[in-house]
Amino acid sequence: MAYQSIEPPSGRFVGSARHKSLREARAPASPPRHLLSASILTIDDVDELCQLAYDFETGHATSTAAAGRTIALLFFQSSTRTRLGFEAAAVSLGAHAIGMEDMSSSRTNRRVGESLEDCAAVVSRLCDVLVVRHHEPGAAARMAAKSVVPVINAGDGWNEHPTQALIDIYAMRRGLGSIRGKSIAYGGDPRGRVVRSLMRLLSLEGPREILFCPPPHYEVPADVLAMIAESQIACRIIPTIDTALTNCDAVVMAPYDMTECAEPATSDFISPHETPPDYAINAEKIERLGSRTQLYHPLPRFDEIDPSCDDLPNAMYFEQVRLSRFMRMAVLDRLLSDS
Ligand code: CP
């Protein structure tokens, strides 16, 4: 798998001591591979990860690479799914997860000021993989530059969230049979970090078209639109979510305002959680439109999908969470196999 590689400074010894004598372990080795962006994944990588996730789910795969290894969870921003999802994946693989409940009690805080780079240099010598969430775009890449073990970007500000996108693709492949030729809509704030990673992977899947239903005050980022255009996938902006519910095979929803993506853990920002009716989905709307569109959401959801939808056959978002553990197991297994 062509995971992202950042060259360490020349002369640094990064050899793993697993299965090696101490003397052999001091030989120079390849630089660690990282998963910082969905852009480094090929369709073959996605196919392989989806197959491996399925094999973990069905008990046809076990990981020898991950057993007994240590996964450090460095979450500088709040998280439920990603943090506990990686922890659950680590447990299922026979690995161990370490981390701090609150990274502001580490030395990498505003008061003490140890750099992200030094944090990575230190913690990577205590574990086999770093999983990093931070409010600053590029934070995971900064840590990867100093880490002696693979780094997984678990969300960096507005930038990317590649494992969430892999989960979304895996869930849609499972729900739709195939994404190729399908019409996929994205509802809610299009600036979030999932959208960039997801559109990179969707571009590989060959959907017929991608529709966005963004709030009028937030535009789809230009680089995301350019990426879709480059893939020669039709793209439209639609004014209400009804169009998606009547025309699309699947809609991936996001909150109406994702500003919190770029906010530090100490921020006072409180998401407004007020989605205008034209942009929100509820059971009455699904029934009135006779919609069979599948509903996906990386979560957390607020009022953009009403809980009245949760028991409808359209609702895929909690199944998406169930599948997430197997995809994260696949990602950890592949990175640990290469390191
Ligand atoms: N989807 C997602 O990243 O959720 P968390 O913020 O809870 O990790």
C-alpha cells in the first residue's frame, strides 16, 4: 500500500526491534509510512482495505502484525467515534491503546508550550502508531515529520479525516452494492474535514454525479470542486435537500455549521445547531417524497437528520459506525504490517 512517507533526517536509526537482535535493530530502516491524506490512496488500496475490513468482520482475517503492539491516541480535540473507534479496533486486534483523556494536561499545551514536533518525537518512541486529532490543518503532518512510527491523521482542522472517508466509502459500497454509476449527494456544511477526504475517494469510485446542498453562506471549497472536475464527474449545487431525496441513491449529511472543526478544545464556540427546514431531513419528508435514498452521516448529527428517521430503512448512519471498527482494524493492520 502506498502510504504517505516522510523522509526522516539522514542518519537516524528507526529500525523496529521486533524479531531482531539488538545489533540488527540498529540498522537503518525505511522511513515510517503515514496515513495523513486520502490523496495517497489508490483504488487498489481502497479495494484492499475494504476486503480486509470485511474479512475482519466475518472472522476470515486475524492480524499478526498488530497483536501486542501499542497504539497512542493523541486527541487534542474532542471525539467520540474516532477515539473510541480506534480503541475498539486496537482491542479487537490484540493491540493496546494508550493516551490521555485530556491532551491539555500533557506538556503540549498553551501554558507549557512543548511543540507538537517534540510530542511526536517522544510519544513515537513509546508506541508503534500515533493517531492524531488536532484543530490545526497540517498538525498530523508536523507530527509525522518527527515521528519514528506511522501517524494516522484522525482529523486536522478543516483539512482531512481520511479514515472517516474510508469508513464512508466502505459503508456505501456495502449499502449500495457499488458506488459506480450512482448519484451521491452531500448535505450540510461543505467546509468540513470529511468532505475533502471523502471527495478524493469518491473520485476513485466513479459515481455518476455528486450533488452538494450547502448553506447559502458557505461555499463548496474551490479545491474540492476542482478535484471533482478533474475526475470528470458531473457536479451540481442544489438549493434544497428534497432534490437529493428524490434523485440520489445516497446522501451523506453533515451538520449545517462545522465551524467547530477548526476550534481548539478550549474554545468557547458553541455550534448553532439550527438547520433550516429546506436543508434538514425528517421521516415526514422521506415519506412524503417516497424517498428510498440511503442516509449516511459521519456523525455527530444535530438537527440535520431528525431522530424520526433512525428506524427507517433509509438510515445507514449507525450501521456506518458498526462498520467503522473493521475499517480501522484494516488500516492499523496494514500500517503495522509495513512498519
Ligand atoms: N465522525 C467523527 O469524526 O466523530 P468524532 O468527532 O466523534 O470522532
